[in-house]
Amino acid sequence: MKKVLKEMLLSLLTVFMGVLLCNLPVMAAENDEPPDWRANLEFGQVVSSWQGAPYYESADQNGSGKHGFYGCNIYTNGMAYIAGYARLDQDGNILESECYWRESVPEGKKCGFDPNEDIWVALYVDGFTTGSIGWMHIDDILPNPSEIRVGISNNNETILPTDDPINPEDVANAIEESHDSGKKVALLLDASGSVDAYSAEIATYANQVNKADTVLVFATDYAEIVAEDYLEASEDVGGLTEIYAAMNALSGAYDTAIIVTDTYQNGVIDLHERSDIGEVIIVSTCSEWAIDDETVRTITVMWNLEPQIVHLTIAPSD
């Protein structure tokens, strides 16, 4: 008898819990990540790429056959248009594709692929009229150049000298002058091992630096500081470089974001898309040839502006 009652109670409890769970409100998962602009690409859409990006005769095996480099020959002159795409598996084999001759591209039709997968895009250009130029990886596709803002403030004058090299005092002066003219400025100081001494030297101009609306020190992590606290704070943010984490932390619009860095990004965190920054100035502590082009391209695409780059090549004081 006790066994029967126990089974009845368990059965009733199961039914009750089922009804309760079915009537609980469903909470949608929060997703703070901005949409990837490449997910909305259309056939016939004008795009571009970075000079030297490779293209191939076929998307098979992650690029195969004859190949060339974008912007480096007569075949890539003119505006580039999307003619097709292919989705590959982890072994580089084509799972699906949709591609058209230039004369029959269905302009305005959404491609409909997930840019987070292994996607290759077929392009043709105005300057080469006999066919498509080939296939490029989705990570090398950039927006139409005419849609990218050049990072110059409203008066068409950058707040930092454009003649290299500049020195730490130039950065401090630019912040002060920008503040006094009513502009909103953010200063991001890279505290990773290769840049720390340069950022520390800029922070010594505390009276001027503190006129920035936001001062962030960053490496693996980031923290908002006043200039006098740089040395202490720089020891608490790790030693790797996560530029995008600090950039994502900027809240609201800014006229100028100054980023003191060697441009090397650790690659763990993605940069969020936005268009409320007037200009980005990268104060580079490395030589021109050593700048990480991938970081510059990512900022160009995700913030819809072309960063200015100036070089801080004068060694800081010991």
C-alpha cells in the first residue's frame, strides 16, 4: 500500500512540476554583440579589399588555382562587385555555392550566408570586363570605400600634428587644446610591455591629460584612471594587448579617440560596431612597416572610419 501511495505522489508531483514549468515566462537570452555588416551583403553590392589581399581562381580548398593580389594588377582596377559566394567545410571543401556571370548577377538579392562560417566571395570589377577576378575570403572583404568616413574632425583639421615624429608633449597639448575648444576626447593608453614606457611618459603631463573626458589604461584588462594613477593602474591590467576591450568600453559619442599603442591585438575580444566617434588617431610606438594592418582594417570596418596614424618614435625619458 505504501508503495502504491508513493508512486501516486510521485506521479502527481511530476504533473504539477510540468504544468509549473510550462507556464514560466521564457527569458530571451541577451545579446550585446552588434550585427555583422557582412551578414547583409547583396549580390551586385560594391565592396573593396585591402591592397595585397590574395584572390584565387577557385574557392576550393580555401583558395586554389591561379591567383593574384588585390590592388596590385590591372585585373583589380575599378569598383568591385559581389558575384557569388561559397560555403566551405572544415576541410576546405565546398558545401554550397551560388555564383553568377557578371551579366546575370541578381542585383539587390541578399546573399544570405553566415559570415562566421568559412565563406568565400566571388568578385568582378569595372576595370576588367571579361569576367570575374576570382574568389576572396570573407575576412578580406571591406565596405565600399565611398561609405567609409575619413577620421577628420568637423573643421577638417586633426588635433595632432601630422608631421612625424611627434612626442609625448604633443599628445598632451592636443588633448588640452581640444578640451578648451569644446571637443570631447578619449585617451587610451596601452600598458603592455612594449608600449608601457611611452604611455607612462604621456601620463606625466597630468594637468593636460586629465582634461580628456575619459582616460583608459589597458592591456589584458582595462581601467578608467586619472593620469597620476597610471603607474599603479598599469600593473593591474595584465601584460597582453586587448585594444578592442578598451575601445568597446567607451560610452557615448566622442569627437576624438586617441589610442597610444603598437597596434598588436591579442585577438580574444571582438570590436563592437559603432559610428558615433568623430575621428580615431592611432599614436603608434612602432615603425610604419610594423603596424598591424588587421587592427587598422578592423577599426575601419567596425567604426566606419579610417584611423589616422602618427608615430611616437622619440624614446621616452628614463
